Amino acid sequence: MSTDLIAFLDESRKPPRDPSTGRPSGSSHYYVVAGAIVLDGDASSMRQDIADIELDLGYPLHYSDLRSGTRRRDAIAAIAAIPEWDGYLFETARSLPQRNYSEHHVRAKVLTAAFVHLSVMEGVAQITLESRARPKQGMYHLDLKDHQVLHKLLRQQALPADVHITHDDKTERILAVADLLAGARSDFLCRVDPEPYTLIAHRVRAIETVFDRPS
């Protein structure tokens, strides 16, 4: 069994809804990165727990693919009951206008907060992010940008030297926990549906925001 703490990260980017009309904004977005730390450093039992949940529910645990509110709530409640993890949220303090903030810049800022907090404050040495590369579309340069964020922090000595990141796809089951948490949180912030997040909020140990001051 590994003694190193490991974390899994996934993101959600969504526009806020107008409370009077229910329509999404087309010009601004919240950006949320959710992290799940495996508490004992051994992910095998947690992967099995998630596999059992998927078998019991009868569908994969991917937030955007769960179209019904009932399925989302059932999935969220199930992962909230898994004892082996703690949740962390890193997010924009407000919805940011796209004309002023590129997604690359926002992601770098949010990942910087996540990498520093998880490694320095929580003792995480290994971080796995969901890959944004696609077999048919390439886009591997997007994963490389995440490594650039890490290497900049290492050069600045803002992180312990042994911290490293990897990318994986949805076959890594623990990424589903970060995915569900990120989706539930962004729906909460964007006034889409607050209920899924209320079912898992008690598993979140810290929320850190970036872009706290208006530009």
C-alpha cells in the first residue's frame, strides 16, 4: 500500500443562469476544479467502491451524461457515502466575462491554487487530472499546458520537488468523484440546480477562490 497521498482533479466550466428568465449567460462563466484526495494513499478499494456503485445504479458516473435530476442525485448521494476520500474545491469567485479572461488563463490560475493547496497544505505528492486530449482530435497540447503550470511552480519553489501530475481518461474511476463534485458545484454556483451539491457539501473540506477582485 502506498503511503503517499494522491488526488484526482476534474473541472467544470458553466455560464450562470439569469434568475428571472432561467436562461444561461452567453458571455461569462464560472470555472470550478474539484479535487478528491484518497485518504490512505491506496486507490484500489475506492475504485472497487465506484465500480460497485456503477453496477448497482446501472450507468456510468459522469455528471454531464446524467440528464435526469434523479440520476444525478442518486449518483452524488452514492459517492458521498464512500468514506475513503475528502473533497476540495478551487473556483473563480465570480462569473468571469469571456472577453477579458481566456479559458487558458483562468484554468492556469485555478490549477495554481489547487496544486499549491493540495501539495503544501494537504501533503499530496501525486495528482491525476482528466485528460482533455481526444483520440480523434488530438488536443494533447492542452494537457501540456497543465504541466507548464506545474513546472512554473516548481521553478518558483512554490511546491515540494517531488510533486508530479499525470493525465488519465474516464477509465480511471476515481476521476468520476471529482467530475460529479465539480458538476454539482458549478450547477450550484450557476443557479442551475442547487440540490446535488447540498447532498455532497459535507464532504468538502475546503473551498478556495481566485479572481476575488473585479478587474
